[in-house]
Amino acid sequence: MSADDGSRFLPARRALADDVYDAVLELLMDQVIEPGSRASIDGIARQLNVSPTPVREALARLESEGLVLKQALKGYTAAPLLDDDGLRQLFEMRRLLEPTATRLAVERLTPEALAELERLAIEMHRSGEASQSGDDRFQDYKDFMNQDAQFHKLIAEHSGNVLLSDAIVRLRSHMHHYRLFFKHGVADETSGEHEAVLEALRSGDAAAAESAMIEHISHSYVRIASAIGASDPSSPQTSDV
């Protein structure tokens, strides 16, 4: 909801801190706060019609997710977008970690967890269809991004390896992917690749599940790297470890 002067009013629901976090995240994802520019606590507070305290809390949370940077005596700035090398490194890490987590999860997924993955896959399909009518603003694809992240997080959490799961979650890779790029058609491709992962998990085939996750991550990289004009959009290679 917006006022005539362009300021934004937040709905009275959930905790105020969560609403402010969502609002600041939207400003960053839509690049209203441009990459590299200052994120003023007082300025954002005035824009959202809240006190500086929840804005400060939101920025601290976003700093932990790598979307803003804090410098002594200078405050917060929006993190720069990943460059070619940063994107490649992020996907190399994903390709090292997530297929292994997926293989390990095959034996550990409970019926309840598998049902939740099924639900997320269905919701992603619906959210993807809904995003087709938008203009690629964060509000248009926010649900899809969150469901995408939850799908990967749930698999990682069932790997049986807390350190591996934590490393995957700390990458916050989906926020950085979608901050770089989202367009119509991506949702269908991503949902199809998730279905291949899910089918392998259903069948209990660890090798197939690992392979399906490798394919998904590789295709995701090619989509994003090609869209942003990366110098080498081919799938990142990682050594076997």
C-alpha cells in the first residue's frame, strides 16, 4: 500500500521486523536501492513510515545474507551484483555441495519430508504460472524464489550432515541468482528440473538423484550466465572430491 507522496505503509500483520525486512529486501531485489549505493537507515525508515530500529534489524539480517555490506563509520551499502567470476564461484560451490547432499538425502527422507517436497513442487508450478503475468519485479516472483530455496534447503537438511546443510543454506544462492536475473520461462524450466530430482528421490535411486541435481545446477548456471552476458556461459566444472 502506498501513500500519494510515494511513501509505503506496511500492513499490520506478523512482526513488524519481518515486514520491514520484506520491504527492504524488495527494494534491494528490484534495485530501487542500486547495487553499491548507500542504504540509509533514516531514509528507509522515512520511506516505510517506521522507526529506525526495525530498519537497522533488517539491514543486519540482510548483511548476514550477503545482500548489504557494512563499513565502519559509513553504514550500509547494497552489495554489488555478482560479476562473471563471482557467479562462477557460487555455482562451483553449489555443484560441489548440493549433489552430494541430494545423494545422502535419499536414504534419510521421511514420508513427511517427501510429501513436503511434493507440495513445494506443486506450489512452485502455480507461482511460476502466476509470475508470467507480471513484469519481472520482485513481487511477481517472490513466492517462486522462496519455494525454490525451501525445496533445496529441505533436501540439504535431510543429508544427515549438519555442516554440509549449513554450508548450502549460508550460500543464500537463490537470492543472489534472482537478484541478477529472472524472466518469463525460467519458472517452467526450473520446475521441470525439480521434478526430475523429485522423481529420483521418490524412486530411492541415489545416483539418479545426484545426477539430476548436477543437471539442474548446471542448467541454472547456463541460464543466468547467458542472460547476463558472461564471458563463458558454459556449465562450471568441478573436480571430483
